[in-house]
Amino acid sequence: MNRSPLRALVVEDDPSWQQILSEILSDAGLIVDVADSLETAAECLRSNAHRLAVVDLSLDPNDHNNQDGLLTLGAVRRLDPGCVAILLTGFATVELAVSALTEYGAFTCLRKDTFNRAEFREVIARALASAPAAGPAQVEPRKSTPQPRPFAAAVREPPEHIPATLALVVEDDAGWRSILSELLTDAGYRVRLSSGFGEALGWLRREKYALAVVDLSLSPLAALTWRDQGEGKTGEELDGYRLLTSTRAAGIPTIVVSGVATPAEIERTYAEYGIFAFVEKQTFDRHTFLRIVEEARTSACELRGLDSLTAREREVLELLARGMTNKEIAEALVITPNTVKRHLKAIFEKLDVHTRSAAAARAVGAGIAPE
């Protein structure tokens, strides 16, 4: 029995982009409907079921602030819940992109100025392999629009006044890669982007990173299998877990940003892989993410200072944290009080502290000494 060809909807007001997108979608074996406004898109959605929709953010050539594309995403979820939507835009804010992914149900967000035909074909294949949406959206569109901030390009450099340290982002979704790249760049990191396990593992072996941000599921099919199995699934088939083993071994603070984990898996990820934080995509918030990144940076600096201590200096610090005087430390370690003073001077310099209490607090915080 022959199945009817799948349909795709292109919602775009620019004729040249209509042609480009229609050609690629037709080559993928889809019947393509074209709409140039929210109203005509709604008519198409009511007339036929679509497997895929590619939606431009702005559908008014005379108004660059137009965001009818978001309303169109809402219409897709409401009128054609089995349709997978991709947002394609020439300009967007980080907040808007996150909103499109989490609130309006977009499969991904792509930029026109970095559009790549091969990458777009790959996104189409992933979208068609994903499960259809379960039902219409329950979230109302936002009434207010965030102030514009440029949405991230493929790779960004940090502002010149902030010293750059290297961060690795491992995420197979182009939209989320762009979001995370911009936020990390704004936080002062130089960002290396990777879309898969093999590429990321290669970067980890060739370069030293101050931070890693990892998605657990680097394959949409693996994510679907994992979700279908329920909370009892261990999740070991997800490539992200294998990367967590590598980042932990390298001592890299790691933030997981994922949309597939259950509470049991989140607890397990903390316990077994020593991650710094777990951020769920469904509740992603830019300010919260940046705060976590800053906390990870501070924690890494503290650990680097402790790692620089010699074995003897760590012994002195531990006894200091236990409340011992210089004389008591000298007697316990069978060294002179002057030697203790020299060790303490080196410890203070390496930890960038100026008092015994501050050094003791660092030791307790790192687990070198009990509270």
C-alpha cells in the first residue's frame, strides 16, 4: 500500500527564500505549500496536514520588528500538532530564540546569514525522524518583546576587555548551539562548538578547557528511545554521558543542558559524573544560566589554587583549618615554626587570601578539612 507523500509548509515573505527552501524541501521528497503571511499560513494549516513547517520570524518586509513568525509557530501547534516547526530568521534575540524553542515548540532555530544547504538538509532529516508533537500548545504567546541583542553566529569571540578562557559546547541542535555560544561569549569565554561525540572527544584531547556545556542526547533517535523506555532506562546509550566521563577525568567543570532527563537521571548524573549543574531546556533562563557559569568559574579558580599546593602545604592547611596554632602545626609535622610561617605565606599567595580564617574556609569548602 502506497503512502501519500508528506507535506511541508514554507512561511516566508521573501520570494527568493521561498524558492530556496521549496527546492530543498522538494528534493527531500516533500510536497511544498507556500505562505507569505500569518493568515495564509493558517489557511494552509487548516486545509492540509503537514509534517514540517519552516517559518520566518518577520513576515512584514516593511517592519523589521515584526514577529508574526512566533504567532505562526503557535498556530502550527494549535492547528496542526503533528507538524514539526523550524524557525528561520535574519535576526533574533537570545531570549526570543529560547522562547521559540521552549514555549512555542520550535524544533530548532536557524540564522539566514549563516544558512548552509547541507546543514539544512541534515536538520530536515532529523526533524522528519523525530516524533510528531502530542498536541496543541498550552502556552500563550508573550505579549512583550525583549530588547534586541544579536543572536549568536557559529563561533563568537568574547569582548576585548574580558580575558578569554576556552569553553566547549557539545550540542547537536544548531539553535541551542547558537544560544549557548552567545551567552558564554558574553560571560568572557572563547567558545569551541561541537555537534557530536567524536568531534567533542577530539577537542578534549587536543585542548585545555575551563568549562564544558554538554547535551546528554546527541542523536534525536537516541533521545526518543530513551524517553519511550521511561525512568527505568539507564541512559547509557546517550553519547553525552560518555563525554561526562571525559570531562570529569580532565577536571573540567561541566554544565549539562538537556531536555530528555527524568528526575532519577538528573540525580544519577550529579552522583556518578560529578557535574557542576544540570539545566533543563524546558525551563531555560538566560540569567540563571549566566549565574551558574559564573559560579562554575569561581569554583574552578578555587580548585586550581588548591591544586597548586604541595603535599606539605596541604598538610599545613589542613591543620590550620582544624584550629591549630603555628607552634602546634610545627610539633605535629616535626618542623620548625619558621618553616610553618614560610608554608603559610606560600599558601596565602597561591589561594589569594590574606587571613588564616579565609584559608581555613577554603580548606573546609574543598573538603580538605572537616567543618
